[in-house]
Amino acid sequence: MSFAGFPEEQQVVGLLQKSLERGRLAQAYLFVGPSSSELEKMARTLAKTLNCRPSSRRGQTGLALDSCDQC
């Protein structure tokens, strides 16, 4: 799953992608909400994005802004 799979969480996705684009990702994030499975999916997507190699969407820092969902 990529960040595109979270249409109802665009504010959160936007914040994470801006942080990635600027190279200013926080030391830690706390994912809180009623659905632990959705929170875990969001956290996994962030981890996949940080480790994505072939992504064509990269910010000025060279970090991927979303996972390719294939690597």
C-alpha cells in the first residue's frame, strides 16, 4: 500500500510527505486513533517509503515521497 491508499487521511499524508520532501522527518511519530489496523498500515507505508529505492517521485533531498509498492 502506498500513501495514495489513504484518501481520508490526506492531512496526515501531506504532513509526512512535506517532511520527507524537506528532509526534516521527526525522530519519532505517534500514530493514535480508533483503528489499530489502519494506524499500523500507515506506519508500515511510511517505513516502506523510507526504504523505497526505485521510486520516481523524490523530493529535493533524494528521499522517496511515496513507496513504489513493488520493492
